[in-house]
Amino acid sequence: MVDRLCTSLAGLSLSAIRRYTALAAEREDCIALTIGEPDLPTPAPICEAAVRALAGGSTHYTANQGSASLRAKLAAYEAKTRQLDYGPDEILVTAGATEAIYCALTGVLAVSYTHLTLPTSVLAPGEEVVIPTPAFGLYETVTRLAGAVPVYLDTARTGFQLTYEALCAAITPRTKALVLNSPNNPTGAVYTEASLAAVCRAVGDRPIFILCDDVYRGLCTRPCPDPAALPGLRERLLIAQSFSKPWAMTGWRIGYLMGSAPVIRKLTALHGHILTCAPSMLQTACETALETDTAPMRETYAKRRALVLRRLHAMGLCCPVPEGAFYAFPDIRAFGLCSEAFCLRLIAEAGVAAVPGSCFGTEGHIRISYCCGEQTLERGMDRLEAFLEKLKQERRT
């Protein structure tokens, strides 16, 4: 048992995003454009609701699945904003989307789709999870911890979109799940109707769960196709959501998972053994969040996105226009450095921290987070521009 534990944890380390943020903290006056954490304050009505909940005695356990009141309001919110039809019994309140994703992936790898029962052995060796890259590293980590095999589907060559041919090449009889993240971290790309049609066609009737990581859905720059509305796949869909990004509530650690009632019942049992329940007073405050307009935050991110793209394009960097989230993913291949070497030098020589594309499974790019004020972004872009000029000079000599 100890050997198995050691094997599972052998390759586990601090997330790359946190590593580069820590490196930035070691250099005085370094501008960290690494973490996707809104710098904006949590809206006051939400904070006030949490205080009232505490004063009112909301300090005890809720049901494992989450408070009935919050789940009812989440069902109504998803129906109103996305036209998704999930009842309160099909929603599990979690400690952020991280736990939702952990429960979803470890749970579906232990669940038989055909009978929705837990087998005696948790996981058959060699089961696979298809992960389109670039991708948030959590998907790979949880897949490996569950004993499964991540299968990477490179989307960089197809404009960060999915194709039927690529999906068919990645899916095998051992495939248990497919992860979809739209808007994507780190690119900000949103899957097109063609990409989602390719998913439906490739998955077909296969017993494959689809995990939609929708944490950036509330930060789309325009109405976009919704992976959670894939036709004919409802019984195999699991949708992870979070209050962290749209409402600037990263430290509150409240998220939720939506899926068919039989699957959610199984995942609630798993969640109950991990956490018991999400903090009760925060669940109460989240009901107020659902009534709080996030448009001002989206407008702020739109201005920052325009600033960053304008500066990157002026530097000659090719960068796809993000349609959601708050990241830019410029191409740095012209400078002859791998993304890790580029980012290490950027910190040491320019005092700016970004995250290497290799940390997301895609070399030749860096991720820049614009979760900071415009003055800080301008200073960061000034330093990046000076660093690129230095690299150009080096290549000339």
C-alpha cells in the first residue's frame, strides 16, 4: 500500500503557476503576471451577506450535497443564464472548482457508465482521459493520481480548436473521459460550433464522460457556443463551475458540479468523505452572488485585454485574441528559446513573471495574466518589450 502511495505521489510537485509566482516573489520589484486571480474586490453585497450569515448562526453542517436553498438558486441561475435544465438534485456544491474537477475525474474513473455502480477495484489499469492541450495542469495531475493515463490532443495546429479527425485519433476503447475547457486556460480561446459538433460526432454512443470545466464561462467577451449544451450527451456530461473568477471570490473556495442525478449521487458520496460539506455561511453568501451583476468586472477585463493585445502586437508578437478568461498566450518561438528558459530569463533580467507554455503542454508560448491594474500592466509590457529588444540584439550578434 505504501509503495502504491509513493508511486502515485512520486511525480507530484507544486503547480508550475505557483512555482513561477514564487520565483517572482524572490526578486524585488518583479511584476507577477502569473496567477489567474482577480485583483478586484469581492462585491460588497456578497461580503455583507457572509457577515449576516455568521451573525445569524449559519455555522453548522449543511447536507453533503450543499444547502437545498443554494442548489435551488443555482438551478434557477443556470436555467436563466444558460438555458441548462439541471434540478437541485443534479447539483453538488464543492470547495471550489478544483474539488469539483477532482470529484468528477476520480469519480468517473471509478464509475461504470453502463450500470452507474462502483466496481470492487477502483480503476482498471490503462484507462484513459483525453485532454486537449494547452490545458490547465490539474487535469493531468488528477488523472495520474487516479491511476489513469492522460492522452493529450494538441490543438495548437488547428487554432486551438477541436477536429473530428484529431478526436478520433485520441479516443480509444480505453477512453473513459474527455475534458473540455472553454473559455480555455491558458489561451482564452472558445470552442466554435464546429468544434462542439466534432465532439458529438466523435463521442457518439461511446461510454465516455465529458467534463466541462466552465469556470471562465462568466468571463466570455461575447455570447459563445456552450459545451454544456451538447445535444444527446446529457447523461454523460459533468459541468464544473466556480464563484472564484466571475465574482472575484478565489479565497472563498466555493464551486459546484452539475450532472445527471445518478452520477451526482455517487459523486456526493465521494465528496462527503473528502470534505463533508462546503462552509455553510459561504454557501449562504453565494446566493447573494448569484444576484450580483458582474458586468463591471467584465468591462475592466476587456480594457486590460485591449491594452495587452495592443502592446503585444506592437512588439511583433503573434497572439490569438482571447474570447474569454483573462489570459493572453503569445507565441515566442521567434526568439529561439524554449518557454521555460524564456520565462526564467524574463524574471531574472527584466523583472516580469509569466508562465511557460510548456506548463500547459504547449511549447513556444507564454501565458500572461492581466489580473492587475492598467498601470502595472503598462510597466510589465514596457519591461517585456525591452527584454525582447535585448533578445533580438543577441540574435544579431
